[in-house]
Amino acid sequence: MDQSTAQKSTQAEREHKPHVLTLPLEQTRTDRNPHSYERWLVAKLMRMAGSPPVRFRLWNGELIDIGDQEARFTIHLSDPKALYSLVTNPNLAFGDLYSAGRLEVEGDLPDLMETLYRAVHAARQKWPKWLEALWRNHNPRPTGIAEAKENIHHHYDLGNEFYQLWLDHAAMQYTCAYYERPELTLEQAQLAKLEHVCRKLRLRPGMTVVEAGCGWGGLARYMARHYGVRVDAYNISKEQLTYAREQARKENLDQLVNFIEDDYRNINGQYDAFVSIGMLEHVGKENYLALSELIKRSLKPDGIALLHSIGRNRPMLMNAWIEKRIFPGAYPPSIGEFMEICEHGDFSVLDVENLRLHYAQTLTHWMERFSSNEEEVSTMYDEHFTRAWRMYLAGSIAAFRAGSLQLFQVVFTHGDNNRLPQNRQDLYAFPAAPEEA
Amino acid sequence: MDQSTAQKSTQAEREHKPHVLTLPLEQTRTDRNPHSYERWLVAKLMRMAGSPPVRFRLWNGELIDIGDQEARFTIHLSDPKALYSLVTNPNLAFGDLYSAGRLEVEGDLPDLMETLYRAVHAARQKWPKWLEALWRNHNPRPTGIAEAKENIHHHYDLGNEFYQLWLDHAAMQYTCAYYERPELTLEQAQLAKLEHVCRKLRLRPGMTVVEAGCGWGGLARYMARHYGVRVDAYNISKEQLTYAREQARKENLDQLVNFIEDDYRNINGQYDAFVSIGMLEHVGKENYLALSELIKRSLKPDGIALLHSIGRNRPMLMNAWIEKRIFPGAYPPSIGEFMEICEHGDFSVLDVENLRLHYAQTLTHWMERFSSNEEEVSTMYDEHFTRAWRMYLAGSIAAFRAGSLQLFQVVFTHGDNNRLPQNRQDLYAFPAAPEEA
């Protein structure tokens, strides 16, 4: 990564800094004795969550341990209101309280979150209807052209400098890496992902590619550099595009790669390949059929499309806290909903690969780097922001480990295209990861 | 293939020979001049079918060529009634008339069928509602336990001797082969398929496998022989099981492979792997969720399941003639319906591979062998049967070539299983096909 680039873009970033989290670190501490119904509430909460090996320490120091299993974690609550919001809306409150420092965790955070996810997943089968309704997540906010701009700005325009603190230095990839071998570095695994995607698209020199949602342009530049293709890369994040264009110029790739500041819905022309890595999560279910039609008309008769997205084993709403604080409008499709996109376009699905545990490992690498840069993050933003992002990264590791999130790479083509690869052997002909990175 | 086995089982076959096609070769020939509305009907039929490069020769020798494209095929109709049934119910009548010798084709049969499928697929978007309704296929017949027995008997108990005339001699596989290289023989490609499936299941010695719908037992014996696993293999076709057991005894595999004459719905126990090759087509949509639950309870916590089935890009009923005359109760799921099975069981889909063109090649190999044995088939059954099977094989080649049928191999596991293969590289570590077979 080039540090001077980072420095230059910082000025611009500061000027239109997106709305970061602004909840105050509420100081409502008390040491009054808990009421007996408060103790009962904690126990009830734990039982409803499937009795995970967790105990609570309340504001006065009192320990509550339901003791169904030996506790491996302790959750501290700073005040009675924290308990009430946790009990009434745990999906939202857990993250908010943690961010505000009103909920503290003793024990490994990703580990605790995975334990909670697994326990709740098993327990919710037995929840009464009223509890299911009380604790449900809500529909994601809309993802029309204007709203999408706002949604994307909220997350991806936080500042390139911030993301450079913990993303890989090889290609600035903010999506699942491909750990061809478990011991790969983050950089190697991200380059391996780019290579794996190019191979799945069966790119050849001179081909044309359109990329929907190109992030900082790492894939677009990789395709041009290593496969000699021409790329039109769409994005609506200004910050990311500034970086992407500057890098392309430096690498003399600006003749091959065209970065376009526009919504993916405005893609036109016909291409040999359509690729989108980590955008579908932001598209919104209501736009799937339009996306399908867009790919239909953007793909040449023998073109290949690849969608890479976080997904689910079955339809489920995004965690309320993530949707509200981290990724507005986000909705990861179930594998069936994913296939609706393919069915609607009469596409033929050629290949689906699930890289779930690769995302857990990617996130673990990100969190390691994030953790060692927390002081700098707090200076850039504030402690609340730092805690929120720590929770987001830890919760995401946990979700992929517990199987509540999946990572699907889906390759498809027009239904009547017979120019297909013989099999998938070519994807594995030689290592995808560079020896060093 | 062991010829003495084939001879021995022939006696049994003759005794409870299933209902083969019994439509008479109707002789309703005439040489009267066609009425003008009959000429109009032919032209209308062709236009509704998307004006493929086909001309008709009517019973009196008169040629009707709408001339939208230069004709590459000529279809002969022996009598006016043939025209009427073709116009009112083409899906059913085309195969029936061909079987009865009242419709003859000049030109390559698979090629004609592919041309028709492609033309109709494009044209049907513009069909008026009444035509869509008139020419629709019907729901497949039921697939309850008793009906399934009848359905399977109809097709798979035609006699091992018959299938031995044109299936591979290495493993008697009546499902899509895997052409790792395009020049493989049918035998090599079928063994490569078995090997590919075993690798996807990540079999290790001592594991236990349950197979739902085991055909003549080729996969079960291969798994035991090459991977040292114990297999419970279910089937409701008596003919197939007789052969399967005899082969297992001869190969000294009867300690490892247990062939069970029972419906897949009666599988019990827990296994390291659940595999089903070419049975899902016969399961029936109404039984998908029960199948999902069955797999759920039959699979150990870290077990892997593989379903291999003909499928569709979008939901569509089976061709009426195939469902009525060839495969009673058959319904190939769309990729979305396939995923419903996985979603219902909260399974995590790890891998989907589409082998569509491999099935076209498999069927081409089958048809070559079938064609050179047609005389023997006619002696075994009758000319009507021979023509019906010729049409079935040709139509199937065409359907896979035209993309109206797909072949999906889907690998999945319990949603909370983290003992997953690192990636798919191991599937391609060394050739799957033997050097000779």
C-alpha cells in the first residue's frame, strides 16, 4: 500500500466524513441492589437463549449464574436499563450496549458470540410465538438508487485511511479471501481469491468484463494486469473510486480499466463476463429480478457471470444491530433466493462453491490487525466507534463459524450457451496464491 | 460384464416382464389429397413452434415447407389423424406417432429434436394463453410408496439383458458419466463419475455410507472396493438387485455392501455419507421435504450428502410423452426446488456442479450402442418398443444439448458442521478416470 495516497485522500475524507456512530457512552452507573425480578429476568434471558455457558455480573458486582453449564464467559452490565433493553430487544441492544461500554465481556469476544449464536439457533425452535415476535429482526431499509447511495456512503466512505489500517496491503479487498492453504497470509489469500475468480470466469486476453460494485478496484486491476482484459468497473462510493483510479494510473492500467461512478443499475453494453464480489448483500431482495434481467442483457451469448455474496442456508433477516449501525439496507440471500436470480434469467448454474470458513479466517485476520490499531481508530473517530467495529468484526467471525452466514460463489451462463468448460480441473491446475505477498 | 449372469437373470425377467409399450403400429395410411385447412394447420403448427428449418411430407407425398428457413429435416406424416393429434397435443403425440411408425424423420434424430426444442423454447414466450393451456404438460403421477414401486418397475425392470446391450460394461451405470477428458470411452467416463462422487464425499476407510436408489449397485461396489467403506444400498427394483447382489458376491464385497430391497423412505441409522445418484427425478416434488428430513436424521453430525439428479434452470413439467411412456412419475427439480430440499433441512450447500453436456455425451454413447443392437431389442420386445426407446434416447440427447435439462451434483452438510474440506483441490489431485476400461 502506498502511504502517500493514504495521506492525500485523508483531507478529502475529513471534509465529507459520513455519519459515524454517535450514541454517547452513557454513564448511568449505579450500585443499588438488584430487585429480585431483575435476577429472574437475567435467568429467564439465559434460558431463552439456550442456557449458554455464560454468567452475568450486575451493576452492584453480584454474580448471576444459572449453572446449567460451567460458565466460560462473564457479561458485565453497568446499569439496570442495560438489562431492560437487552431483555426486550437483544439483537439490537447487545451491540449498542457493548459499543457504549455498558456491556463488557470477560472472555474471547468472537468465541462468546459464536457460543451465543449456536445456543440461540438451537433454542429458538422452542420459543413461544410472542417471544419470536418480540425478538424478531426488522426488514432492511430500502435500496432504491437514492437510498443505496446513502447506505453505501454510510459504510464504505468511512475513509480509505481507516480501511488501510486492517485490510490487506496487496489488493485492498473487503470481501472473503480464499485460503487455498490454511497457513496463507491475508495478502496471499486475497490474491488467491482474485485469481480463483478470474479462473472461474475463464478470462482470456482481449475479453471485456463488467464489474458491479468494485470496491477499491483490486479485482478490476488484477484482471487487467494478469489476464489482459478490458474492465468497466461500477461503484457509488466516492472514496473507494478516488483510490481505485489513482492506483490504476500508477500501475499504468488506466487504458484497460474504466472506473465508473454510477449505480450498477445503469450498466449497459454487452460483456464476456459479469462479475460482482460482495455487492449482492446490498442489492435488496426487491431488486433481485431486475438484477437478473440486467445480467441477462449485459452478458454476451457465451459470456460467464459470477456472483460472490454472503448468504444463508435459509431465508433470515439480517441482525438488527448490523443492519441499523453497520450495513444499512443489508440482506444476505438464502441459497434458494440466490437461485431465484438465476431462475428468473433462465440462466444455467454451472458452479456453486461455499467459502464459509474462509470468511471466518479472513475476518480473524482483519480483527487481528484492527485490534493492534485500535488506538489509532479511536483517534480517527472515537471509542464508541472502535468498540462498535470490534463487535461487528467479532460477531461476523462468530456468524461464519456458527454457520449462520455462508459465502457463496455462483457461476452461471445463459441457458442455451454450449461453450462451457469441460470441467473444473483448470481451476486447480496450479496454485492460485503467489508464493509471497 | 459377465455374460453368464445376464443369461441367468433372463429367465426371471421373462416371467414378470413389466408392461412395455403396447400401442399398436396403427396402419391408417391413405393417399387422399389433403384439405386446404390441413395444409394451413401444418403451417400454423410450424410457426407456433418457432419456424424451425423443418418441412413436412404429408400422406399423399405432398411437401409443405413454410420456407422461413431452408429445411434441414423432413417429417413424414402417414395419415390425417396423425396431423390432428400432433396439432392438439404435440408433446405426447410426437413420441407416440414416432413409436407407432406414423411419423418418420429424414435427418439426424437428436439433431432434429434439439432444433425443435430450441425453436419451441424461444417461440413459447409469444404463445397466446389458450395455446399454452392446450399444449401444456400434465402433473406427474403420484410417487407414494406403492406407486413408486409401480413406476420403478415400469422402467428399471425391463430386464438386465436389455440394459446390458447399451450401458457401459464396467459398472452398469444408467446415469450421467463424467467426461474428465472429452475423448474418454463410456466405460472410462462412468468409472470417472464414480470416482468423482467418492472424492466429493471425502470417503475414508471404515466409513459408513447409505445409498438411496442404487441401480445395479455399481457405485456401492466401487465405494467398498476402492475406499473400504461399508454401504447400505436401497433399491425397489428387483431385477437390479438380483444383478447387484450376484456381482457383489463374485467380487467378494458382500461383507461390505448390503443391498436392501426397500423404499428409500425406510432408511434408518446414521451414516458418514448419504448418496443418491439419479433417484431424485423419481421422488416427486411432494416428497422433497420428507426426503430432506430423512437425510437430516440419517447423516452423522459431520457427514456429507451428495444428490445427483437431472434438473432444470426453472420449474417445468416433464415432457408428457416421457412421463407417460418412459418414466412414470418423473419430475426433474429446478435448481431452486433442489435448494428447497437443502433449505428445509437447514443444510449448508458446499458445492454444486452442473454436468449438462456430460449427459449429452453419455446419452450419445448409449444411443450408438443401442442403435447397433436395435435388431436384438426388437426381438426382445417389438419394433414399437425399439422406436420408442430410440426417440427417448434421441430426445434426451437433444434436451441436454438444448439446455432444457441440466445435471446437478449437489454436496451439502449439516448447517453447524465445521469439519469441512479446505477447498475442492483434492477432487482434482490426480485423474479420476482409469487409463483403460
